[in-house]
Amino acid sequence: MNDNRTNAGANRAADVRVGVRTRTLSDERLRYVRQLGATDVFLDHADTEEEPDDFNDRDGSETVPIGRDSIPSAADLEAARERVESAGLSLTGVQSLPYSLYGDIMFGREGSDAALEQITTLIRNLGEAGIPILGYQWNPRGVVPMRTSPVRTRGQASTTAFDLSELDDPDALAPGLDRSYTESEFWEQYNEFLRTVLSVAEEAGVTLALHPVDPPVLESLGGIPRLFRDVENFERAMSIVPSENHGLKLCLGCFSQMGEDVSEVLRRFGERDQIVFIHFRDVVGTVPKFHETFVDAGNFDTVDVVRTLHDIGYDGVVIPDHVPKMTGDDDWRHRSRGFTVGYLRGVIDAVRSE
């Protein structure tokens, strides 16, 4: 996905599909996803503190743990792909790397070489198993707060929020750090990471997809630079090692939090064919204060955004990401996720028929 492909997306016919992210691949979960009419599955990593789920998999037969010192073999991944395909779905990728796997690399700490070796092993195994996408981020999750106090949205559904004023001292060092880090240090570590993993991804036939920092607030928080907080830094990331195997996990909610026109962001990167897959969520408000909401009730107009995807010839998956917790929801928020999948499918079908 390099600069030689500028405007390539505009020449394609659009094929927007709706997928889900899930940690468990239980028969019940996969049946539910198929019943919703979703088509693609992205596998969540093993860190339940980062991404809660309601799975209860005692013997490990229904999950594929991905984390530090827990890299699935190609055979394990192939078995997972076949399990998903047997339910009439496609195992399209791994949703993201957990912070426990990339954190040492990001900070240039002892252990980064071992972590990098595990990530490149995962990439090779994904390629061998025929799973084409690996999402990742450069976000110090679990070190500085992603969200502050939750709020209530439509019908008293519970949802996450961020309010910078709730942080006692944003400049105070994050727990566990003995010094602050500079932006140049973080760019240097990121450059080295990319140069290593992209060569492996190209050989394996796997595409890497970069997610924004969340929340995209301030240049630094807790002494930690927040690189992917704006459009310009994403442009820089795409130009460091130009590759057709690198693009964006374009989170509409994050760009909405930034105050960006998300349709313009989609055009900017979509016409260069640099969008790998999309997190379809929205918020009310922008940094430094916002809260997440239902997909039909945020800053942007969902119908206009789907029209933009059609206009740029987007051929890929949109995924409900963070969703409010509705009455009767489990930890995976199956009701709210189901509403979002159905709403998106309806909008996509309506735009396709125009």
C-alpha cells in the first residue's frame, strides 16, 4: 500500500462487509455471529484486562491465546480458521497485539528482542495458516488511562468516556516509569519495529494494520509520547517503509475524537488504498472530553460515512468496536453488538441500492 497506488481505491467497486471481533470461537458465539449476518471474524488477543469477554473456556479448545510467551502455532491458527469457516464465516485476521507483547519494544526495554521474535513468529504462522491481517497499535494501554468515569447514554445504556480534567496530574509519570520519554525516542523504536516486521509480513503475505492512540489527547501523557494522535503522524507512519503490506486499522471513533471530518480521512487514506479494515464506532464530543455512544448517535452521520466508503471503492470489513452496554448484555455486549451489526448492514444495503 504505497504511494504508487494513489487513487487506486477510487477505481474499485465497493464491497463493504460487516465483521465482529471475538476472543472465543465457541459454536454458540459463531452461530450468533452468523445469525446476525456478519461475514468476517477478527480474533481478539488473550489479555482480558484490555478487552473483556464472557468466554469460559476451561480446556482451551475454543480460544487461541495470543500474548507474551503465548504465540499460537500455524497448525493452531489453521484449525481456528477451519472452525470459523465451518460456521459459514471467514477468519480474516487477528484484531490486535496486546500491550504485554509490544510494550517492551515501544519503550526500548530489556526483553524487546524476545518480544519482537515472538511477533515475527506470529506473522509467519498467520501467513502459513492463510489468515491475512494482523492489527496492532503503539498505545501504552494499562500504563496511562484510556478512559475516566463511565457515563450514561441513550436509555441509560452505560458507556465509556474520557475527561482530561478528571486526571489529577497529566504530567505526572505513569506508574512503573522512572523517567519520561521523548517523541524522537518513540519514533526511533517504531522505525526499527517497522523495518523488522514489514519484511517478514511481505514474505508471509500478511498485512499489518495500525490503530490510532486512544484517547488521541496531548503530545504526551504520563511521560509517554502519544505518536498516532493525528492525521499527519499516520502519513509519516505510512511513509517510513512504503509497503503494500502496511496500512491502517482506521478507527472512525478515534478520528471523531480528534475532531476530524471522518469522511475526509477516509478519502485521504482510502484513495491511496491504505485502509486495511475499519473500526466503526463514534463518540459525542472531542478531546479533551468525549463519551462513546451508539453508532447512530455520535458526531458523524453514519449514512454519509458509508456513502464515502462506497465512493472510494472500499473493499473490506467494518467492525463494531466499543459499544455501549445495554440492559441484559453480557461482558461481550452481545445485544449492543448485535444492534450495531444490524444497523450497519441496513445502512450498507441502502447505500448499495442507491
